[in-house]
Amino acid sequence: KTSSLLIMCVCLQEARCGYAIILMALYWCTECMPLAVTALLPVVLFPMMGIMKASVSVEYLKDSNMLFIGGLLVAIAVEQWKLHKRIALRVLLLVGVRPSLLMMGFMIVSSLLSMWISNTATTAMMLPISHAVLQQLKATEARADAREFQSAAQDNHAFEVEPTQTKQEVTEKKPEVKVEQEDKVEHDHEWALESLEESKRKAIEEKYDLLNKGMSLSVCYAASIGGTATLTGTTPNLILKGQIDKLFPKNGDVINFASWFGFAFPNMLLMLVFSWFWLQFMFLGFNLKKTFGCGGKNDRDREAFAVMKEEYRKLGSMTFAEVAVLIIFSLLVVLWFTREPGFIDVYFFHSLNLPLSVWLFLLVDDYLNVALSVCLTGKIVKSPPTLLNWQVVHERMPWNIILLLGGGFALAAGSEVSGLSTWLGESLAPLEKIPPFAISMLLSLLVATFTECSSNTATTTLFLPILASMATAIKIHPLYVMLPCTIAASLAFMLPVATPPNAIAFSFGNLRVLDMVKAGFMLNIIGILSINLGINTWGFAMFNMGTFPDWANVTHVDP
């Protein structure tokens, strides 16, 4: 009786934890409460249900959260001083203004920026630039066509003279008929020219409407793809890092900034290339000779190029603030890549990005002139604003994401303590008969579909603990399923509500839902195939996925 009662209590605890997770999943999917508020439910439910004590609150401020905050502080400073706009315009000036290459340039810039700042901010900045360039291209093409029509009308008299001469022979005896016929011929000629000009105008309108749709989609899709390349690029990447460290504490730091970049950056490039080919085919046609032709620039290209050059000129020369932010940003990236030098405590080094970001609140704009003035005059002058102030941080910092990260870590801890993750792993044991590559492919497809109607943060928070338990139960490397599913959570391409960049592009590019579905469906397939190609080739070698690691043989985490 005692043993039966104990089993019932354990099962009851698993059921309670499962109930809490299902409740949070429903709240996250329906958004009946703000996502961040839902993420706080474990603080109330777990102690109340006897799953964990109030110590669950510790899960809301792990070192992954500090990494996230430090990275965002630098990203906010980059946006504050418009350093990203300078980089974007410089790259676009190098690419040129031919539509297909312009699309490629916008995708490259959007993806590179999104690696370091939020994909929402990247999309919001790049779309107005693309719109302005396309408007200029459209205006110059319309003016060029108007000039061609005027020139053709002046040079080509055959259409007008021939019928006049023919009628002149016949109408010498009937001058009144001659005048009427000449008027009719002239009217018909003018009508034909106007009709042709109108048709050309409509063709240009349709061409640039289609091009605007393609350019808008290319920017938002590239921003989402670019965020997958770095550990701090998007929230699901950090959730994976936190979950791996929480569920498998002896993993030897298998996921760090360098290892993530080594796998995800080549995968990002692969997805970006295939995405460009698909969007090029959909919105511009596919003519390699026209796209990569070596012909010289025409007047239209020069005028559009002049617009971007003027925008870049308006930025002026680089200020002290921009240079300082660039140096701090570069140093931060170096620290991320070399976070285990061996001669310094790893945890201190892991959080160095946060104190490094503090310099943004200490350095002031035009620092050199202020220091020189103080030295020369000996007087303390009124200091200009610092590179970053708390008001700006407060407005732009996504505090809700920090709570979402903590909520995910709390769910993982509750699942382990209650035994729910072990039960789920044992229930999924029959999957051992299915080839691992098929499991990875199917799960990636499931996550990519689920993330279309739920936030990628909530999706990874819900799925990763279950995937970790499944991998442990069927004895495959946890990263073999967790890594592709994490990146698949960022493949929200089909619906405007799937992710903020999609919503911005939808409103900016005069898109229909069907346009986004048609383009996004194929990109989802491209993304899933690319991720699974990577995980079975260079990823397989990088993480030694052919063997079940010793650090993954964990069945219980102490409360």
C-alpha cells in the first residue's frame, strides 16, 4: 500500500506539472494574457502544487539572461547613433541598383544587421530605404519612357505623312473632305500614342508593384534568417543555450558563441542564397544574363544610385559616438568568440559583455573635444549626452523577452523535478525504431508549422524540454533534434502575424496574405532542408553526433 501510494503521488506530481505546462501553452498560443505575464505562472503554480519551492524564482535570472541583456544594450546603442544605417547604405552603394542585385544587396545587409540587432529593428529600418530606392527607379524609368515617346513622335513622320499624301491626290477636287480626313488621321495618331503610353505606364506600375512586394518580403525574410546565425541573434537560440545548460549541466559548454556560429552561419548563407533564387524567380523572373550582365550603367541606374549616395552623404562623417560604439561592439564580438581563454574564470568571462556595455553609459558624445576644453580652460563644461541613457534603454529594451526566457527555464526545472520529462522520454521510446534523420526532419517541420501561429520564443520554450527527454530516451545526441528545431522556430515566413518583421513588411509592401503564403511556404521547405543538411554534414562532425554523449545521460535534477 505504501509503495502504491508513493507511485500515485509521483504520478500526481507529473500530472500537475503537465497541467501547468498545458495551461501555459494555451495562454501563449491564444495570448489571452500578455506572454510575459504567462511566463510568470510557474512562480505561483509550482509552489502551490508542490512541484518546486519558491526557489523557482532563481530560474528567471540565469547567465543566459545576462548575455541577452548585454548584447541588447550594445544593439540599442548601434540603433541610437544610426551606425546600422551607415553600414547598410555603404553596402548598397557597393552592390548597385540593378533590381535583382539590389534585392541581393538588401538581403545581405538585412541578414548581417539582424545577426547583432533585433530583426524587427532591422526590417523597420531597411524597408523605408528600399521603398525610396524603388520609387526613384520607378520615377526615372517613367521619365525615360516619356522622353523616348517624345523622340519617337518627332522622328517618325511616316505614320502621319503617308496617308496625308495619298489623300492629297484624291482630295484636290474636294478640299473639305481632305481637311476632315487629315483631322481624323491626326486624331487617330494621337490616340494611338496616348494608348501606347498609357499601356507602358500601367506596365511600369505593375512591374514596380510586384518588385515592391518582392523587396519587402526579401528584407523581412532575410532579417529572420540572419537572426539564426549568432547566439544572440534571436531569442530561441539563447533558450537552447539555457535549456542545454539547465538539463545537462555537465555538457562541457557544448553550445557557446563560437560553436553556434560555426554551425549556424554557413546554414544562414545557404538559406539566404536559395531564398534569393526563389524570390528572384517569383517576383523578377529568372534571367542570369540580365541579372549578372556586364553592361554599363544607364541613366536610370545613375539617378537611383545618386539617391542612395545622397542619403549616405546626409549622414556626414563618422562621429566620436559612432566610432566608440563600433569599437565597443567589435570588442564585445571578440569576447563572445573567445569566451574560454583558459586563464580567467569562465563565468566571469561569460558575463563580461554586461560590464563592457556599462561604458556606453560613461562615455559622452564628442568626448575628445570635451576633454580638450577642460584641459585648456581648466573649467568643467556642461557635458554632452552619453552614448546611451536609461530612458532610451527603458523604451527599447524588450523586458518581456527576459521574463519569457526565465519562464522557459522554470518550466524545464519543473519538468525535471516532477519527473514529467522522464515520463515523456519513456513514452517516446518507440521512436527509436525510426531513423534519426527522419525524426529530425519531421520535428523540424512540426516546429516550423507551430511557430506560424505562436511566438518562436513560446514554441522553443515548450518543445525543447520534451525533445531533450526524447533524445535521452532513444539514446541519440540531444543536439541532433534540439538544434534543428531551434532554428526551425525562426522560419515563420507564411503569415503576417507569425513574427513582427512579417507584419511590418505586410503593411509596407501592399501585400496580400496569399502573396506571403506562396512565397513563405517554399522558404519553409528550403529552410528545413537546409537545416537538416547542415546537421547531417558539418554539424554532425562539429558536435560528434554519431555517439550518445556521457553528459546527456542525466535522469534527474535536484530541486
